[in-house]
Amino acid sequence: MSRRNSLFADRLRFLREAAGLSIPQLAAAAGLARQTIHLLEQGKRQPSLATAARLSRSLRVNLSEFA
């Protein structure tokens, strides 16, 4: 896992939990597969800009929150 993936993964999990959402709930809200959220939180997948934007909208945070 790269450092960048690790930072995104940690931040995504923190923001999801702070929003009180489960992985399936966030996946549904963002229109993504549960497996995608899981892999992102594990740092095994790097999000595209479009995916990061969908997640930020679903979590109601600015995209810069992932930086």
C-alpha cells in the first residue's frame, strides 16, 4: 500500500464513520459497489477523481477533506 493510498484510506474510513454510515450505506449513496468502498478503505485501490468526488458529495464534505 502506498503512503498516498494509506492516507486516503484512513481519511475515508474516518469520514464515513463520522457520518454514521456503514460501507453498504456509503456505497449506495455514492452509487458505488460495496467492494469498491472496502478496497479503498483497505488502501488496495486508488480512487479516480470522479470516485473521490462522488464520495465527498455522499459524505457532504469538500473534496479537499481527503487531502
